[in-house]
Amino acid sequence: MHTVIASLMVLLIGIMAVFTATDGLRAFTAEGARRLRVMERPVAIPNATLIDIEGNAVPLASHQGKVVLVEFIYTTCPTICQEMGSASFQVMEAVRTRGLTEDVRLLSLSFDLDDDMPRDLKAYGERHNADERIWRIMKPATPRDLKRLLELFGVTVIPDPIFKYQHNAAVHVISRDGRLVRIVDIAAQEAISAMLAEVVRP
């Protein structure tokens, strides 16, 4: 009898641990939990200084009033960043064809502050046919700005001996009032749907 009770207690503790770890069985990965938290509790984006392809300092807050889609990259990435570039091009085209160039901005932010100079940001944009009126390739101005943004967006960057870095990839949707409200996959159609939903939100 004691063995049965002990087994049931172990089972109950295990169920409670799974329930807690999965946010009430709603998210089964850390990435899923991150996205769920943002949807339920949007986060205000602090201002940060960014450097553009000309080397100019631009406040992140200068994009407030528009829906902003943010992704994190490094320009020499041979894998996922290339997919992100292709998806961003499709989103940019959707913005243009729907007449939303005054409402939406795409920002690709490099976290490789030491090696990604303005000329490298510019070359990345040219490789992906980025239209600067809609899609801007930039980087945080200082390590402090980068650290704050990576922490706030929940982006993990790990040094890698082969590819230089490993990092999680997603599109982060910032509302017109400057809050992170949604995180979606890099797939163009999902990003387009999230962007459109935010544009038409009352």
C-alpha cells in the first residue's frame, strides 16, 4: 500500500512539474513559452541607438508610430540568416504591393558589432535587394544597447567554432505604440499575416 501511495505521489509531482514547465500545458518549449509570454504581456521597447548603413546614429524610437518587424542577424551567416533575408524580401514586397510603406518598417539588426561595419550592413542589404524606405539593415551602437535588446527580445547568441555564431531566429512584431506584442516564425507568410494583423488593429 505504501508503495502505491509513494508511486502516486511521484506521478503527481511529475505532472505538476510538467504543468509548471509548460505554462499550464500551453507551451512545450522555451521558445513556445517566450512567444506565449509576449502575446499575453506585451513588453515596452526601451529606446536604443542604432547605426545604419551610412554610419549614422538612429534612435530605435524614430520608428514609433509604425508597425516594426525586427529580426537579428549577422551578415556573414551562411545558414538561417540567408533564409531570413529571403523571407524579409517577401514581406517587403507585400508591404509595397499593399501600399503600407508609411505604416511598416522591417529592421534586420546585426549582433556582430565587431565585424559588421556599415559597409557590411549595406552589402547584406544589397544582396537581398532591400529597399531602404521599408527595410533597414542596422546594428546597435554599443554593447550595452545590444545586450538590452537581446535580453528584451529573448534572443540567445552563442559562439560557434564553425559558423561563428548559433542563434534563435524569429520575427519580433512591435506595435505602433512601441511594444513587443508577438513573435512569429521567419516564414514569410506568417510574418506577413502578423504584420497585417497589427496594421489593422484598432
